[in-house]
Amino acid sequence: MAVWLSRSGNVARHLNGKMGSLGILNRSLLSHPEPTHQRNSLPTSPIEQSYRNPAAFLGNSGTLFAVRHFESIQAETHHDSRYDEHENQLLDFPGGKVKFTSDMIFISESPDKRIKCYRVLDDNGRQIPGSSFQPLSKELSLRIYNDMVTLQTMDTIFYEAQRQGRISFYLTSNGEEAINIASAAALAIDDIVLPQYREPGVLLWRGFTLKEFADQCFGNKGDCGKGRQMPIHYGSRKHNYFTVSSPIATQLPQAVGAAYSLKMDKKDACVVTYFGDGATSEGDFHAALNFAAVMEAPVIFICRNNGWAISTSTSEQFRSDGVVVRGQAYGVRSIRVDGNDVIAVYSAVQRAREMAISEHRPILIEALTYRVGHHSTSDDSTKYRAVDEIEHWRSARDPVTRFGKWIELNGWWSNENESELRRNMRKKILHAIQVAEKVEKPLLADLFTDVYDHPPSNLLEQERLLRETIKRHPQDYPPDVPV
Amino acid sequence: MATCLKRLRRFASIGRKGQEYSTTCDEPPKLQKSGKTVNLFTAINQALRIALETDPRAYVFGEDVSFGGVFRCTTGLVEQFGRNRVFNTPLCEQGIVGFGIGLAAMGNRAIAEIQFADYIYPAFDQLVNEAAKFRYRSGNQFNCGGLTIRSPYGAVGHGGHYHSQSPEAFFCHVPGLKVVIPRSPNQAKGLLLASIRDPNPVIFFEPKWLYRLAVEEVPEHDYMLPLSQAEVICHGNDITLVGWGAQLSIMEQACIDAEKDGISCELIDLKTLIPWDKETVEASVRKTGRLLVSHEAPVTGGFGAEISASIAERCFLRLEAPVARVCGLDTPFPLVFEPFFMPTKNKILDAIKATVNY
């Protein structure tokens, strides 16, 4: 559909009234001194098929159609060569050469169809015939399943522990076990992970123990974070897992800097950074993707699009076709995957890793999933979403069950294995909590260390004064922090 | 008096709005090793060059650094060290600092430039919530000590709201960061190298007004000056003056004038604002009994308030007069009204006299 700007104020006002502010007009309506440059055939422009803004689609108007038809006959007869000549002409601007067009066409705000979502297993854990994927061995599959069950059980028990007042806070990864474990399984230990906060499964996969998880949640002296942060703010240097921080999306540009370092040091490794759908609204997301593309950094951006940012659904978060389409805007290769499909996630991350490292490029993966649990122990999501919606995803769409079916179909897993695993895991986790609960907290001195590499004089003075205060008023202070 | 004036030779070539001031000191300045007379941006350029030479994992980046930077501080670096180590970034301060944190967390020296301190605010979250807390929150498993943010700050005569700001106070309130401000080319090179090599994230504010106007002998070799150590650059007995950056040269002029009225001033360059050297300032105030702090940034909530409160706590009974603050007004930095806004020599001189005569 050809468009042209109105030269006639009256017509413009009239048409504007009909079509709203987009002002996409059919030029043939208007008297125009220049010969037509109109296309012979109607291009299949996204505008015509736009389902979002019917006002933009003039084809419905009978009157206009008739006029356009007349014009197109004229165009056919005598303007082919001049049309071609202009059509092929390139304009040279900073940024490179572009072909020009005399048709004023606005790119639609959304593609004709949503970007397809890559999956390998169907909802019943059966491999979809003809799917391309990275095969998983029995050993790897069982290990993945084991860790998914561990994560699920750990989440349940730690959540209960918070409810019982034993830890101050917790947040679960219910529904996102496949993203956590399968993505981690596709990475190497040398790949640097910068998490948001809903990816403890990646740390679990890498070998962080139940004791270490519990120690951090209790903030006891076994916590490598030295009791400074809220529960679930894990971090482990030896597992190449950067410490979680609460602010959203701040890890994203940092991931690019870390990836640049790997590239410059010529390491056979990449950076993987995780974030949710909400994070993609932050400026740091935009900064990170843009920097990653310009710096040619080997970083994989994994978005856990779980539909909710606390109580804000994705329809209130953005109007694009999810997150995957944003990649191209920055020059980043992207893919959308079924985040609840272990094999799809595993395959996509593995391929992304290959490309990131060998081609020095960022990759964006949008993993579609659902946040089955509440945002955290400070949230009751039934206040803003339907209970049956939650239940549907918890049961019918559970990624653990789905992968469980696959390993069962392969003859690698039985009901006995299942109950034994869950029983043992529950015992281990309960035990870890019981032990961690009794371990004393870090020393008071750890309040003052690590602000800088060495404490400056103002902190030495403050520690001295605080210790005097504690002697005078011991009842003001928790007894489980050794002074 | 002679000692005080001898040291003032360092500033012999500086003058606001082109006015020269000459000292009455005719003794030649003490020369350290071999040094050429260079200006501030050249001294900084030297420091950056040395940083890149001595550490193969040092990087310099920011907006427009490739061609030499809008203040010429990064001239010639990309030619010598290559586009992988000296590079332009997209126009995005939060990206620059976030990227720098990630680079530093991997053990590199990330030397980032924010083109004007007025534009540092988009990076405030990355600086305060991330860089400052990176080591602490991880239990010292991780750190971004290799991060240094360089940024031109302060009045330039015609900069208005957005090319003149002194935002140091915002960052002085953040445990985990260091804030360093040099007063001259010689100082800048040593302090910048120390900041780059300090294992903590440092924000290094460069007085843009001095980029061309301040010239000094600067040794060509690699040297560092200690952080968190204030320097008494002029000894005196009647009143202590504390300042940093470009303001020191104004304060020196006030000291010279005060000298004529028989007031002996002790002038201290704080250099590092956090963690700051309370001990040196306290020792001086114990001697003089009077304190005056001067900075370009607006007076309310400025760093002068912290110095004033701390010294009042420590030296209350010794003080002969309230601590004076001669600072910028509590307005956005104005264009036409800049001369009225600024803490000028005469405002300082008036305050010195008022304090001494309290």
C-alpha cells in the first residue's frame, strides 16, 4: 500500500479524523503535481496485516480502493524504467548505504506473527519428531533430573523454614527448574555466571552444597558472604557465580565487561547472565545489549520470561513481542525457547555458547516459562492472579514432571527411583537446615571488614566506640553474634 | 611566611579569567627529578600512559576517548596501545560504569571516563549499589578494586548548570568508594596512578578549569602519591584552611592577602575526600584554633559540612571561633551569575578576618 503525505490541509484533517494520528494515507486520493511513483503491486506490508491498528489499513474502504486501482493502471504503462532507476539508487549516510524508497511506509509496531518458540519435548515429555537438538546421555539426563528435584525440594523446605520464622526471607524458583538446571548443564565451569536472584539451580549444578545454601540463608559463620546480605543472595568465587544483588538488571552491563575480559584474555569461556521479564525494562538492559553488540562480547543473555514481575504482568511491562524481538534492535542474535523444556534449553544454550565464544558475539535467549511460586515470602500472588492459573502451571506444565516423563520413557527412571530420591533429598535438606540453624553467626569484626581492602581510620574508630557501647548495653544486641 | 610563599610558586601561572598573580617569593622552586613543565591534561595523559604500559590488563574507555577526548587527556593512547585497550563506548554512563565494574571484577584495571561530572548520575546506581558494595556483599570473594572513574568537574567560567558541577559530596556519603581530587598537574599524575592501582573503586575528579591553565614541573617517571593523606601546603599559626582541587589556588591568594594583614594561614589540601585524613586537619586546628573550609559545591550538605562537624566534635574546646564555610550558593550553577555564585578570594578573605576577629 502506497502512502503519501497530504498537501491539502482539508483532506488531511478529514482523513486524520478517520485514521487517527498515524496519518497513513493513500496518496492517490490527493491531487498531486508529480507523476506517480506508485508501486504496481501492493506490497505485503505488515501494515496491511496489522491486527493492532485497523485504522492504518485503508484497504477496507471501498471508495479509496477504486481510486487506487485507477492509479495503478497508469503506473504500469510508462514508468517502469524510471521507477527501477530510483529504486536501485543508494543513499550514502553515516552508518552505510541504504536503498531509498518513495513509498512512505512505517514499519509495523509488531511483526505479522509472534516469533516462534523452540521446543523439543511436548507437554508429555515426548520428543517431537523431526526436532533438532543436542542429545543428552542417560548419565547427564539423570543428573539434570536429580538436580531439578533437589532444587524443587530445597525450595519447598526453605520456604517452609521462612514461614516458621527460622530464616528471615526466601524466594523460590518454582516452575523455572528447567531453565536453571538445563542451562547450567550446557555451560562449562569456566563460564562466568552473573545471576539475578532466581537461579540458585545454576549454583547447585556447579557444586554448591546444601550446607552452603543453608549457611547463607542463616547468615552464619559458614556463609562465604559473611552474613552481610539477605537470604538467597548467594555468591561463590570457586563456582564462578557472582554474588547476587537485589537491584534489578545491574548485573547486565557488568556481564559485558566480564565477557570483554574473557575475550581479551583469549579464554575458551563466555559469560552467562540471567534476568527476568521485568528487568528488560531497566536502562541497564538497554545499556548492556548495546554495549555487548558494539564490544563484540562473548556473553549470553538469558531472560526468564515467567510472565510476572511481582504483581506486574508482561502486558504491563512491555508492548513488544516479548523480549526476543529486542535483540535485533541492538544487533544481537536471538532465540525464543520453551523454558520448561530441558532439552530445548540445553540445546539452545549450548549452541549459544559456541557462537558467543567462537564468533565473539552476544546472544539473547528468551526462555518462556511461568513463575509458579509467589515472588518471594513477602508476596501473596493470589492477590493479583487467578488461583487456577497458578495451579495449571504447577501441575499440568511442571517442567520437572515433564522431564521426568522423558527419562521414564527412556527406561532410565522408575517410580521407586522417584520416591527414593524425593525422600532422601527431603531428609538431607532438613538436616542441612537443622545444622545451619545452630551454627553461630560471623564475628562482629566482620561488620567492619571488606568495606575497603583495609579498614580506614574512621571504621577503626567506629568499631572501638561500638564495642564500648556493647559493653554498656549488651541487652540491645543479639546474643548469637560473637563479639 | 617565606616557607608559605615558596610553596605557592607551584601556582605561579594560574589566574582566573586570565589574571596573573605573582608571588613575592623569588626563590626558585625545588625540582624533583627531571621534569618538564606541562599542564594538567598532559600530566593526566602521562599517568594514563604509564598505567597502560605497566599493566597489560589496564583499559581506558569512555565517550570520545579514542580521538584524544574532549579535554585531550587521552591523546595518543589508542595509537600506542591499540583499539582493544583504548576505546570509545556508546553514549551511556550507566553502561560505562557497569561495564567497568565487570571488567574490574575480572581482575583488570578499568579506567573509565565520564565526560563531565555533571553526567555521572545515570551511573549512580552502579556506583553506589554495585561498585561500592561489591567486595563487602560478597564476603571478599569478589571485588572491583581495579575500577577508576575519571571525570572533569568544577567551574570553567562559562559552563552553566551542566558543565560546572562539583558532585563530590554525593559520593563521599558512600562507604566503599574513594573520592580523590588533585590540585595541580604534579599532584594529578601521582594521585591518578595511586587511584588506578588502589585496590578499591576510586572516583577521580579532575578540575577542568586547570586542564590548560595550571602548568607545573612534572617528573616524567612513574610515581604515586598516597591516598587518604592530606598535605599542609602552607604552614601558618592563626587559622587552618582546608580545600581541594581548583579552589586551593583561590584560597592561596586569600592567604597571601591575609598575610599582609598579619594573619598567618595554614593551608591544607585534603586530596582524598573519603576516606579523609582527619588526623592532619585535627592536628592543624589544635595548633591554630580556627578552621575555614572552602569548596565550589553548594554549601548545604557539601563536604565542608562533614569536615566542620568532625572537627567540632574533636576540637570543640580548642576552637576559638565557629568553623567557617565559604562555598557555592544553594542554587543550580548559573551562567551569567557565576562570579556571584563562586566562593571568591575576597569572600574567603572576609571570612578569614571574621574568624580571626571572632
